Amino acid sequence: MSVTSIFFQTLIGGIGIGSLYALVALGYSMTFRSMGLVNFAQGSIYMVGTYFGIIWYQGMVMNLHVPYAVAFLIGLLCNALLGIVLERIFRPLAKLDLMLMLLATIGLGFILDNLFTIIFGATGFAVDSPLPNTPWNIFGVRVLPQMALLIGVSFALMIGNQLFLSKTKWGRAMRASAMDFEIARAMGIPTNRMNALALSIGCMMSAAAGILAAPIVYVSPSMGVAVGLKGFAAAILGGLGSVPGAIAGGLVYGVLEALSAGYISSTWTQAIAYIVMVVVLMVKPSGIVGEITVEKV
Amino acid sequence: MFLEIDHLTMQFGGLIAVNDVSINIEKGEIHGLIGPNGSGKTTIFNVLSGYYKPSGGKIIFEGRQISGLSAHQITAAGFARTFQNMRLFKSMTVMENLLVAMGYRAKVGLWQEIFNPVAVHREEQRFTEKALELLDLLEVAEFANELAISLPYGHQRRVEIARAMATDPKVILLDEPAAGLNEIETEELRKILTNIHERGITILLVEHDIKLVMEACEIITVLDYGKKIAEGTAVAIRKDPVVIEAYLGKEGNQ
């Protein structure tokens, strides 16, 4: 393998894992910009969404083996409903002290993690790939079909979300209520419903990330812990509350991780990724794509 | 009576911000509300637009009691306002600010938004045209696609008035629209007020720029320490000894 193809191989891996972080980071940012709170249960929501979809695909419910695409949609739908429930839970929290609401979301994460451990056991399982396991060879770079699917669908979802927010009336109403909920409410926008929609979208993105990654990673009730933290780091890196920022932050974080694992040492991956993050934030505290939108907290 | 503020009292703990104030406003009039700082002008606006529930008295609009309704019910009833400290959606474009204000009466729902692009497009076009017409009235149409925050201060004030107009109000409440404007901009604002007035919209104006109030308003109510101390035409107000005392006495102390 040539030097360049090794580089591109590493880069593709980084973009793959990065799009996963980006989807989870979107969950953090959608919650923060709408309700002004950091939802540390986001990693658990990613795990829960993965189970909601994968259990149907793997035949864990009444031995049903539904097609992967259908399982994917079921997972997204279940997590969308979860988002609506979460908005109702978070609504009184958003008025509370920052410390209390952080504690509450961390607690919620523990509850979800433990609940799924009780139901499904602590040991995880591998998921059969819906696509062939032989990698494609694209100009000397080997890409797993599932990895290509992960990247492709993630990008489609992120672009779709961005278009929804910027081009549609509902997206506009959501942005308005995130910027100044009092004025938005006076204009007749049901701000609570807009928050529920924002949380639903965030939860759906996390479910999508989990279900797309499931055939590559390992599914277990603790799968959300590391991804949740990295998604948060990515959201901060991009500028917490910014939607393009979450995407940029996720991709940059994933690529950094892959490059430092490939060229320096896999032991130092996390340290290097975090050091770069801290340096970026020292230079630009509002993150890569700092927005004026977010004036909360 | 079109709009009737009836024995309104607003109390915050021990502080009585508005004390038994009654004002009658006729349809289509430009009504000024003046008084020294802390005399209760903005508080009356906040009650009128549904941010505060009055401690006493009531507000009757077109024969219906509106005090106690929520802010969006009051918007739907036909009230719109601007703010002293300007509250535009800063990182949205000027056009988007107006579209958001129009959106609440929109007929196209979420499912149509996704599955019926034709209906969406038609509605969007109708709204955009109407928004452009309003921006034209306020002479800021050329900035339609700029971010609200990037506009000069005076223009942001006009965009806020355009946004208030976008909700199709019967009454518009303007809270110090001339604050921070220079003389030329204030003169332009006065012309804009006349244009809005000609559309049959009732204007309630809180303003420190006495010259603007005297020139623009048909009727002026003067408040001091939460109480109404005078009401009448500009000419009558200017001669009123109680008003002169409230203002001069205030200045004499400074």
C-alpha cells in the first residue's frame, strides 16, 4: 500500500466514526439550542435507539427478522417518541439551576443504561451486516459497504436536517423559539412543541447513528458511554448549540482520532484528540462554528 | 369604545408601578404615552401585550376583555408591539423575521410541508410578497436577505416595526421607537408612523422624544409615578400646569 492510500484509508475510517459522533453531537446541540440544557443522557439515548431498531432485525422479538431498512425506521420512530417524552421531563428542569439539571440528565442516563442491562443483560452481541462483508476497493482504498452506508446515510440526514431548519416554516419557527422563546410565543409559535420537535430530531439522529454503526461495532447497554462523551466533545468543539458546528465538530474529532491512531499511537488517541480540542477552544472559545444564536446559560 | 384601559393597577410586591389608570383609545388614532422614567409606560405595554396579568382593573378591546389572556392570544386578537431594547431574531435574515411573524396563521401543516411542496411553495410566495411590501413601507426592502444583526441600528428598529406589522395587527404598540436615532432618522420615523396610520392601524406610542410625540400624536396621555396626570391634544398638554410641574420639577431636581 502506498503512503497516500494509507492516508486515505485512515481518513475514510475517521470520516466514518466522525459522522457517528456528528449525529450524536447534533442531539446535544438540538437540545441545548432549544431548551438551554446539556443532556448528558444523549449517549444512553444513542444506545436505546440502537436497541429499538436492532432487536427487530436480529430476531430478538418473537423471532422476527425484519429487513434492516425497516428496523432502521422502527428505531428512528421509537426514539422520536422518546424525544417527545424527554421534552415533557426536561420542561420543568429547564427553569432550574444548571447544576440540578446536569445531575438530572446524568441520572436519566444511568436509569436508561441500567434498565437496558436488566432487560437485555450486560453482555453485548455482534450484529450481522445487512450488506456484504467484503470491502470495496475504491482507487486502492478498501471501504466496507456498511461503512459507506454509514457515511452516506449520515450525510443525507445531516443535510436533510439543515434544509429542514433553514428552508421550512417549521424549521424557522424552531430557530425563532430557540433564539427568543418569549417573542416566538407571542407570535403564536407553540414553543413547547417546537422544543419537542427539536429533541425528537436529536434522538432520531442518535438512533440512526447507533443502528448504522451496529454491524461494525458491538451492541451492549454500555455502548453509549464513550460515544456520548465524544459526541459532547464534538458538539463543544464545533460550538455547542450550532447545527453546522455539531457536524463539523464530529467530523473533525473523528478524523483526528483516526489520524492519531494511525500515525502516532492508538494508546494516545483520546489524549491527542482532547488536546487538540482544548487548543481549539483556547483560540476560539465559541467553537469552530460559533453562532450568535445561542445566548443561553 | 375600541380599546379601553379601565382602572388598571399593576403592583410588584410593595411597588405600585401603575396606579388606577384609565385610558380610552379610539380606532385609528395615534395615541402618545409620555412621562418621566419609571412612570409606568412600559408596564402598561407589558400588560397590554399579555406579559403581565394586571393586579387590578381590566382591558377591554372591541367589547371583549383581553387582560389575563396569554401573549399569543393577544397577538391573535390584533395586537403587535416593538421593544425598547429591540428583540429581533438576530441571526435570522430580515425576511425570515417577518416570515416567522406571519407563520402562525399559516394553513400548511407539518405533513404538507414534507409531502406537498406545491402548496408550501404557493404559501411561501404569498408570504414573501406581503413581507416585501411591508419592508418597502418601512423603506428597508433592500436589506431583506441580510442578517438582522448586521443592519445599522436605525434600520433594525424599522425591521422590528415591519415584523410587528406582519402579524396583521389592529393596534400596534411602539416602545421608544426613536431611541438612539438621530434627527434625520427620527423625521423619517415620523413619516413612517403617518404611513402606518393611513392604513387604519391604531398606534400607541411610548416615547421620550417629546418633539416627535407632539408632532405625531393626536391625543397624549401623561403619566407620573404610575398615575395619569393629564390627557389631551398636544396644544392642551403643552399648556397644562400639572404637566409642566411634573416635567420641570423633575428637571429642577436634577
